Amino acid sequence: MATATATLPYRQLYVNGRWCDAAGGQRMGVVSPATEEAFAEVAKGGRDDCRRAIAAAAAAMPAWMKLTAFDRAKILKKTADLLRERADQFARDMTMEQGKPLVESKGEVLQTADTFEWFAEEAKRAYGRIVPNSVPGKRHFVMHHPVGVVACIGPWNFPMSLQSRKIAPALAAGCTVVSKPASQTPLSTINIFDCLIDAGLPAGVANLVIGPASEIGDEFMANPLVRKVSFTGSTAVGKHLMRQAADTVKRLSLDLGGHAPFIVSPDADPEVVAKAAVLGKFRNNGQVCISPSRFFVHQDISKRFTEVAVEEAKKLKLGNGLDAGTQVGPMFEKKAMDNTLGLIADATGKGAACLTGGKRSAAFEKGYFFEPTILNGLSADAKVLSDEPFAPVMPILDFSKLDDVIAAANNTAYGLAAYVFTNDISVAFKMAEGLEAGIIGLNDPVPATPQCPFGGMKESGLGRELGSEGLQAYLETKYVSLKLRD
Ligand code: NAP
């Protein structure tokens, strides 16, 4: 780690086992969404840095993949332990760069540790199989081989856990990596790297490049040494990467946008569910890929549900995420806030009622603080029902028939998450089977956990992270056929 040369703390890139400045010597600031001020600086890398990092990862690959899974697992487990030990400091860094309340940041650091631990264990379970032969004298085996150098690109909303879902399984599988965090939230990934290094990761096995997305992304996609790109971010960028991947037939894992339905069956308790809905919706200001964003509530209970949701949303304490008691921090950036205002204006312009919120909070002189917002009476063409909102906005829609609501919920290009609240097991199963989503929360507003697969159907992505699927995504399948001597 370099010492600060300016008044702000400064962190560098990590290439081939060394912290280093960007080749071009450039730096950029890390800005707090609560104060709108830079509080740290990082090296701003470019295409040359990225090329060096890929070459280092490729050179480190043969030795890393030859280590036993048990030896790789020791490093990942130690990384998990260090993340837990340092969780309080890492949570502060995350809140400073991303904005979410400390309690959510600490939860994310601990989930990152759990993810490293999960893949430390999964590394040991990359089993092959022996397949019965149909021709006498032949023997057939299926075994696994690491994919190769993996580029890991992550977004800003969960800056630590989403990088860990790529780095941990890739390293567990015997791949080497180059990580590119979102430019505005690099510190959380730097903190993962500090732990990996202190856990004894050999030089070149994991490399960190921070810098402009298009330059670094283009190098990842064009460089034949990169065999896989694992990306979490917007559907638009995911589609762009798919097009670029064609030239070198790169493997892709894509975790993209979502627009999750939240269905409340008439048998559910509207007060209990409204509280769960507010908890799920306003976590991280709705800037969550699996955030519920279309609330379908049965007409028999929608009045009570809406009253309680409005009461609960009004009670949420907005503030700097570093302050004790803050439940909702600032939105991440001005662009996101402006987009939210646009979606609300569009909805109300088309007849929706804004029951609470709807504007930037007047209580703060600086920072992107936005009042938790609830809308109802929306017209079907309101943009907030089709564009991924990624915002603290809860649109409530009444419905009358459970069969119709499945079709309405599926009427989107996305298919990441869906939520159903019911006490009727038959309704629960019909919904779980009928909804086109990779993750279904049944009476559960926060379903993600390291040991279960996470990912989307339709335009929400390709492949799954976490679970045992998360390791398979970094392994090629190799079939070996043996002809015995007569
Ligand atoms: P984004 O604009 O797509 O950026 C995500 C990452 O991709 C950032 O690191 C960004 O770098 C990089 N990037 C941008 N353009 C690129 C390009 N041309 N080539 C290579 N990399 C490029 O998304 P975001 O706004 O940060 O994140 C919000 C989106 O992520 C939402 O749509 C959300 O639903 C989705 N998301 C999905 C999941 C999931 O698991 N399905 C989880 C979380 C978020 P810079 O920061 O340098 O621009």
C-alpha cells in the first residue's frame, strides 16, 4: 500500500503481486454520496495496466491450478477469517463510498466472508464421474478443468459481495483473475485484496485494475488470454459484452437487471406483509437488482396494506449511513436521483397518486437523500412499471384474480427475482412454478444466501452465481475415454 501523497488517503492497482501506480500516473477521487466530497484517491488505470494484469494472471495460472483444492481452500478460508476480523473498518469504507447504512455494510462484509468460506469448501467438491461403458474394453471418465483467466466486473450497489461471488469461486476452481470494480466504489474490492494477500495468495493469481470501463472492458473482451468474463451490472452493458464475446468465444456469466414482482395473496396478513415489503423495498434505497419493484396486492386487502406501508415508509430514518440509527442512506449519485424524479413525474403525469415521498429530502444541504416513495393508481404505461427503477419507489397495483397476476408479473423482459406472500401452500407452489424468475422469495423479502444459486431468467442474465452452480461456472467439463489394451 502506498502512503498518501496528497491530503487524501491513496490506494493503487495490484498487478503481479505488487501495489503499483497506473502506467499513465493518473488518479481519481472516491466521492461520498452523503457529502458529495472526495475522501480518498485511487490510481486510475487504463488499457496498458489491464494488459499487464491479464498477462500476470495467465502466467500464474499453471502453478495455481496445480495446487490441490485443499491448499487453495486454505487461502480462501483465511481470507474469510480476515474479512470477519476487519468487518467494522471495511463497513465504514463501504458506507463512505456507497452510502448504505453501516449495519447494511457490515452485513455485506460478513456475507462476503461467508461467500469465501462457502467456496473454500466447494473447492473440495469439484467431483468428476465414471460413466458405464457400452463397448467392452473402454472406460469413460468426466473430469473438470479450470476455465482459465477470468475477468471479474462488478457494480457499485454491493461493491464487496458481488466481487466475492466471482473472485472466490474462480480461485476455488483453479482459475486466476483480474478484477475491475465499479470506478466509484473501488475501496471495498481493495479491502478484499488486502485480505487475499495477507492470507498468502501467490503473486499474479488475483490482480486489480481500476479505471474507465470502456478501455478496460474492451481489453478484457479483445484479449485472447481472458477465457471468461463474469459480469454483474446493467442489462444494456451485459448485451454489449455478449456481442463483444463472440469474436473469441469467451465464456460469460451475466447477472443483469431485474424488475421483481411482489405478489400479496388475499389470504395474507396485510399489516405483516406491508412491513416486510417496506423492509425489502427500501433496503439500499431500492438500488438492489432483486429489489421488489411492482407490488401486486389483492384488492380485498390493498387498502390496509397501503395504509401500513405508507406509515412504515414515513417512519424510516434518513441520514448519513455513518450515523447511528440511520435506516436509509443517500442514493448513490445525482444521475440516479434525477432518473427517479423522472420516473415519478412520468407516473403522476399519467394519473398515479404519490402517497408519500416523491422528492429529494429538504432536510440535507448536501448528499443525494431521497424520500422513500409510494405510488398507487398507476396507469399500465407508466415507465416505472417497465424500466428497471433501481430507486426507493414502491408502486402498488391492485389485482383481483391470482391466475391473472402470474401473467402480469411475467409481463417483463426481466426474470431475476419474484416475491409471493401467502399462507396457502397451493398458492405458494402455483406461483413458484408459474413465475419466470431465477429467485423466488416465498414470504421472504431478502432471499440471497451463499449456499443457494443466484441469477436470472430472460434478459436478467446467463448462468448462476453462488451455490454449487457458482463453482461449476468456472470449470470446463472434460470427457476422457480410455481404450484398454487387449
Ligand atoms: P453498469 O453501468 O452496467 O456497470 C457495472 C460495471 O460494469 C461497472 O464496473 C462498470 O464500470 C462496468 N462497465 C460499464 N460499461 C462497461 C463496458 N462497456 N465494458 C465493460 N465494463 C463496463 O451497472 P451499474 O449501474 O453499476 O449497476 C446497476 C445495474 O446492475 C442494475 O441494472 C442492477 O440490476 C444490476 N445488478 C445486477 C445484479 C445481479 O446479480 N443480477 C446485482 C447487482 C446489480 P464503471 O463503474 O467504471 O462505469
